[in-house]
Amino acid sequence: MEICLENLSCILANGTPFHKKAIDRISINIPNGQFVAIMGPAGSGKTTLAQAIGGLIVPDSGDLRIGRYRINNKASRRHLWKMVGFLFQFPEHQVFEDTVFKHIAAGLNRSGMRPELMAERVQQAMEAAGLCYAKLKDRSPFQVSGGELRRVALAAILASEPSILILDEPTAGLDGCERDRILSFIKRIHEDKRITVLYITHRLEEALEYSDRILVLDHGKLFADFHPGEIRANWHRLEHIGFVKTPLLRYLDWLEKRFADSLPANIYKEDQLVSFIVSIIRGN
């Protein structure tokens, strides 16, 4: 589903002495099936933007349309809630069921789905999130590892088969291996089902590795909008708002000094760099 924002503004705590314009006249268009990383300093408006797109808050001005539905319309929001999956930061804090199966099936149960179809849907969602159905379905969510619990929360979202998946720093607090595992599952789901993914993150290396597009917010405004391959061309702007280069980008800087005439400007992934180095070795 296409996401269109036109001059969107959101004010938090409106009408109080603590009001703040969290989103300030943002206009963007996100085509169906795109994987978008949303980045920016703390307080830049990333989560507020995601909540507005997910229909969790109503914008104060501007227009927000998802497919043929407009967020400002209450009836439209009810339709959208069935099509948008929102995974909050530390989603395990919202797990209350006593088994993994019951937690993942909770939303399906409320919709009146037949038990046999529900079991099939839960199994599919667990397998998509890299969880063993037979091993974990009857286990308490609090008897699995932190990474598995995060994937249980992801499976609960996937079970509803959303058209749009919004992820608010889903890898926060996890080790490197578990972060890569979860993001690999999310990327595979995105490619298999061609759903739109909005991924809030402060990890530049993850945005470069998995996204098709990077949106950068600063003080509620859209600061930058570019393809990951344009990261180096945009760097002089990004460093002014606190972005720090990844080890790969620092290494590319060193390579650029040595191979100034032959280093492609759009290298931004490790596999691309490996291919470049191999081509240099073979050329020699």
C-alpha cells in the first residue's frame, strides 16, 4: 500500500505548557513494497512519524493517506489497524499470555478465526520468524531467550498478515548475532511478501545493509531522503547532526585515498567491497 504524506504536522501535549511540534510539515511518498529506514537524533520525531502512519495518533494538520484510506478519518483508521503491524521497542514488555501459542494467536482469536486455521497461521508466522513451532508453542514466553521472545512478538504481528510493517528499533538490547538474525528474517519476509517495511533505527550499519531508502529526520523536519548508495555523497550533511561513520565507511575513506580513480562511489555494503577488492586482485 502506498503511503503519502503532505505537509504533515504533529504536536505533542497540545494545549499544555509542554507542547512540542514533533513533526513539522513533512511531505514524502513511500511506494508499496519499499523497505525504508527512518533515522535521526533522539527527539527528531522518528517514533511520532511511525505512530502517525500506524494510525496510533492523529496529525494536527496536513494529509496522510495509506492506499485509499486517510488517517484523519476515524472509520479509515479502523480499517488501517487491520492492515498495519506495529512492533514497539521492547515488545516483550507487552506479553501477557501464558504460552507462546496463545500470545501469537491472541489477535486471530479476537477476529473469530476457526481454531484449525488459527493453528496453521500461528505455525506459519513462527516459522517465518525463525521459531520452532513444535518446540516453543506450549512454552511460556518467559522461558525463552531474549532474542526468541523478540521473535515471538514479531510472529504475533506477522500472524495478522499486515500490508505494512512498522518496527521501532526491534533489535534494541540484543547482541550482534541476534540482531542480524531478526533483521534477516524481516528482510526475507519483506522480499517474499513484498510488504512495506518502515524500520526505525539508530544503527547506520543496519540501515545500509537492509533498507532500500533512508529517511533522516531532525527537529521534526525531513532532513534527508536518499538511497543507501548515496550515503557517502550525503555524509557532509549527516555528520552535522551527529551521525558517526561505520567501520566500513571509514575503511572506504582509506581506500578512496589509495584508489581515487577506480573506487566506485556507490559501495556501501561489505559484499560490494569484497567484489571490488577481488576485481582489483584479478586485474593485477
